[in-house]
Amino acid sequence: MRSSLIRWGLCLTLLLAGLPAVPPDRAQAAGTWYVAPQGNDGQDCLSALTPCQTIQGAIGRAAAGDLIKVAVGSYTSSNTEVVLVDRDLTISGGWEAGFASAVGMSTLDGQQARRGVTVLPGVTAYIERFLIQYGRPTSSGGGVSNQGALTLSAVTIYSSTVAAIGPLGGGVYNTGAITITASTIDDNRAAYGGGLYSSGATVLDHVQVRRNVVTSLIFGAGSLSGGGLDFTDSATTLVRESVLLDNRAEVLNDFGGFTSGMG
């Protein structure tokens, strides 16, 4: 049975069901690759002087366990997603042009046409210091879709949605194991799980989940749930020192903040 457990703005430490999810190990870097907006995918991408222009270009060269450093700037794609992670990697954003230090965030821009990040089954990935914005795919997970073991750190998932009736998770869709730390999930929309929808293992640690919406105005759905967060009965979930603020449902008597127990 559904239950709406969290009032808007509540700061919580909550164990929802089963055993806590175990954060996946960070991929151990064996080689380092470089990406910058002024780069070129035809270069070797092995130094700050010869970076790739796209993150996918660097992924295509990388071996499992490698590190990809991404300079501050905006990155997009003409594919289904901006970044498809198909092997164990660490992808580190926010580096200044010389790659001497991380000074901010890099941007993955879905341009209202595609997802920000897809992580495939069997993959362990660690992604840090990115703004993932304006995702709009036709399948679940507007900003991020994870089927592997994914850690997001110092990430903002902003203003993403899904472009069809049925898909879930405007900001994040998880069927694997996901750990999100020191991050923000903000202003995303879906029919279920406006901010995050999960049927897998989930850890939220020092995360702000704010201004996310479940709405039938876009999706034509009936009963809606989980403006901020929506977990199924099969999900194991740990939420620690996190804040849910101003998440809502646009249909009276539906669940705006948080729901657990769908399916």
C-alpha cells in the first residue's frame, strides 16, 4: 500500500526497506584520457594538449578501469544520450583548461532531445562534478538511466523529463545499484518519480531533492506518485541526511513528496 512519508522540506535519515544498499567501488584508474570543448576526437586524447572533443570519443578509446577527465564546458550529442557508459570507468568533470585542478562543473546538455547519461548492465561507473540538464528521451530516465552500479558525486540533475506516456523517472531511473552523494535533483518531471524512480538498490547521502513534479498534464496518466522520489516494493533504499523540498503532484490526492510500494 502506498504511503506518503515525507512532508516538504523535511530533513531525514531514513531506512526504508531491507538491507542498506552497498555503494559500488570506484573504478580503479589504469589510464587517463582528456576531454575539452576545444578538443578533437581525431587526436590521441592522452594529454591536456591533445584532448577529445566529446566524452563518448574518450570512452571509445578507454579500457575498463580508466579515468576520463573532462574540462569545464558544455557537451552534447546527436545520439540517444550524451554519454553512454558501456565499460567500468571514472568520469571526472569540472577540470580547468590545463587539467591541473578541478574548479567547477562540466555540463551534459540533452537539449530537450536526449538523455544525459546511460549506464549499461554489468558496468561499474563513478561520475563526479557534472550538471546534467534538459534531458528528454522517449524511454525512462530523463537525466540518468542506470542498469549497472553507478555512483554520482557532486552532480546536479536539472530540468529533465521523458517524452512519452509510460517511461518513469524524470531525473533518474534506476534498476541497478545507485549511490548519489553531495548532489541535487532539481525541477524534473514524470508521471511516476519526478525526481527519481527506483526498483533497485539506492543510497542518497546528503542529497537535495527539490521542485520535482509528477504530472498528468504532459503524460496523460491517471493516478500519479512520487513527485520527489518513487520506490517499488523490490527497492532497497537508504536515505541519509538529505532534504526533500517543494516536490509536488499536479493532481489532487496523489503523492507529491515521496512514495514507496509501487509494484
